[in-house]
Amino acid sequence: MSAQEYLNRVSEIISKIQTTQKEKMGAAAERFAASIANGGRVYLFGSGHSVIPVLDIFPRYGSFVGFYPIYDPRLMWFNVVGPGGARELLWLERQEGYAKVILASYELEPHDSFLIFSHGGLNAAAIEMAMAAGEKGAQVVSISSHQNYKRAAATHSSKKKLADVSNIAIDNCVPPEDALIVVDGLPEKFAAGSTVAAVSIAMALVAEVGIRLVRGGKQPLTFVSPNIGSSPGHNERIFQEYARRMASRKF
């Protein structure tokens, strides 16, 4: 049964992440916790389907103030074809120079960090966001396929891939083609795995950062689900604190 095969493959990927990426994830969590504890920000970035883990980190029940998503609607698709469609996005995320323009609107400080998602690790948007962040003094953590890193030639004019311009490069342990299921009689595979892997790593980092903040004497300002009967004003206070911090510097 292909559904069971997919779940088995995802389980194998998560297990491999646990056994091979533990130290890198710990180092990333330590850096992010230090950023938040010292009043810095952990910026989040991805384009195309790699924006999904960015959306899922914050604002999200169980996450907390300190994570700051960078969204650009032009690097997300809202359609399949036509305006806001996948063709335009796939073209734009490969164009050099655009990500640096996006980051020009953000005032970075010494304690800031970045978490950048890109399965292939080759597109200009992710690479140049990492480069620009590094030039401004931020520490960069990336999540991408290191199998693809080993097999694919660089497409950016710098001859760099995302892992090359990251302080910590975490492997999502997903094969280059992303899809996981082989069907007899069809050359293409089905059912992508990189989103499950990226979101799993992202939530694991949220958990580890939160634990480190609490152990360090900091109380994370955490979004709470209304399903558990939390105070009606709790999440409104989270929004207000996020807005206050956003207003404290440019973006």
C-alpha cells in the first residue's frame, strides 16, 4: 500500500534527522535562544513551498515571540497559472539581486539570527538572503537537502550553494527529487517529503529553543490555543508585544 510506504519513508527520514542532525540542531537552538534572550530576532525565510515551515513557526499555537517571518507575496504562489502563479514564482526565486532588496527593508542587529529553508539549496533567493544576512552580521542556519548539495552543480554566479553560505547547515535528509514513492510503469515518483521534514525540524527547534529560554530564566511569550480555555486576552497580549517589538526598529 503506497500510503503505508510513504509513512514508512517519512518515518525513516525523521529517524535519520534524529540520529545525524542532533548536534547541528542543538547548536542552532543555542544560537536562537541566545538571540531571543538578548532582545534579538530569529528571522525566518523561504520561497515557494519552502515558505510553509516559515508560516508554521510563527504565529502558531505553541510558538512564541522572538521568531520573525519575512514574507514576500511575490515569492509565494496564490495560483497555479496566471497572476501569482507557479511559473512566475519559479522564475523570480532564481533571479539574482532580489533577496538583497527585500532585506534592505530590515534593520538587523548583532544578536539577530536567520533560519532559511530551501530543499534544493540552489535558488538565488535563499542563497542571497543568507549572504546578505551574513554581511549584516547575523548568524545563518539553513535547512536543505545535502544529498542534492552533493549531486547538483551550483547555479548561482558565486558558485555557492545555500549550505556554503550558512554558519550551521542542517540536512533535511530528503532525496534530491523530493518525491518518495516509486510506482511500477511510471518514471516519476509521487509524494514529496521535504515539507514534512522541514516542519519537523522547525518544530523540534521551537521546542529546544523554548526549553533553553526557560532554563536560562526567560519566560517565552507563547501563543496558546483557545481550545484549552486560555485567557481571552492572552493571545492579544502576544500580538501587542510582537507589534511593540516590530515598532522598535525598522521592520
